[in-house]
Amino acid sequence: DADVTQTPRNRITKTGKRIMLECSQTKGHDRMYWYRQDPGLGLRLIYYSFDVKDINKGEISDGYSVSRQAQAKFSLSLESAIPNQTALYFCATSDFGTGGTGELFFGEGSRLTVL
Amino acid sequence: AQSVTQPDIHITVSEGASLELRCNYSYGATPYLFWYVQSPGQGLQLLLKYFSGDTLVQGIKGFEAEFKRSQSSFNLRKPSVHWSDAAEYFCAVGGPGTYKYIFGTGTRLKVLA
């Protein structure tokens, strides 16, 4: 099984619908991240969390919310999806804070299409 | 401002040829530097990382990168490219104690048979 698991892997939805992307990890890391990837723009940070009670906005958080249900689970929600939120979304964990050197461990991505 | 620049959007090389992907960064403190590879339909996998010590670092799949502080660069190299290296490559910078990783916009590598 993958260390960082994202569900769903692919989702097509309509404008205005609420969507949740889920992420779970078995690496035991405290730090978790949600990134968005768009062609030509690289990866941009949406939200990050250092622990269950510590959640922070990234550079493009507008239109998104998150929930850290447990150390191992970090969900991203789009309350009312719009077409320009069509993108590939990645969850990642980091071993910073647990003696590591800051490598990010990525899930396989969730491709979201908003019609 | 902190930033990462990958000046080449696309690179095409022949199989067996050498490869160098460029990465320049701007970071106010001691940088931790990373190269990730993304194969089609896959997540990102770490190729190598630099955080201290020897400025020439070896990674997986025969890749290496050299940290040059004076040039603010961390270029990725491979002496002989294989067809399976076709992918998108991302350079990233972070730092000790910081939450923030800054990614470049990526370089897409095409390998000709």
C-alpha cells in the first residue's frame, strides 16, 4: 500500500457542487500539505498543517477549506466548485519535525474536473 | 523574495546523450534543495536532495546534482539518458524549520530513440 493515499483519484463534477478530496498517510509524519498543480505553473501550496490543531493557509487558499481529522488524515474541500479549480491536486507529508531533512512524500494525485 | 526558476520548459535529448536541467533559486537562508520527478499519471518522486556537506549529491536512477552557492544554482545531470527518463522534473527549495517549499515550474524531458 502507498504511504500517502489520496481518494478519489479522478473526479468530474459540476459548477457549484461541494467536493472533498481525502488524504491519509502511514508515515507517521506530523506535517501534511495540499498542493495544486497546473500546467506551466508548477506546484502551489493551498493549505498545510503541522498537527491536528495547527492548520494554515498557503498561497492559494481562497475557495478551499481543510480538515485535519487525525494525525494521519487531511482532507481538502471545495465548498462550491468552479471551473478554474480544475487541476491535479496532491497531498504530501514531510519529515521535518521528526528528525528528517524535509523531503516531501507525495500521494499519486487527485485529478479534478469542474464542468 | 524566495523563488525557484527552471528556465527550460521543454528539453529534448537523444537516448544515450548527456542531460543537464537547470535550476536557480533565491532564498534568504541556508537552502535545502530538492529535485523531484513526475512520470505521466504519477505523483512526484524524490530524485535527490542537498542540505549540507558535499556539494555534489548523488540520487536515484543515476542522477546527480551540484549545489553552487555563488551561482545560486542546483543543476541536475545525468551522463547517459534512458528512454524511461522521459518525465517532468521539478526543482524545489526549502529550509530548516520552515514549512514552505517553493517549486519551480518544471522541465518536461522528451527522449528520442
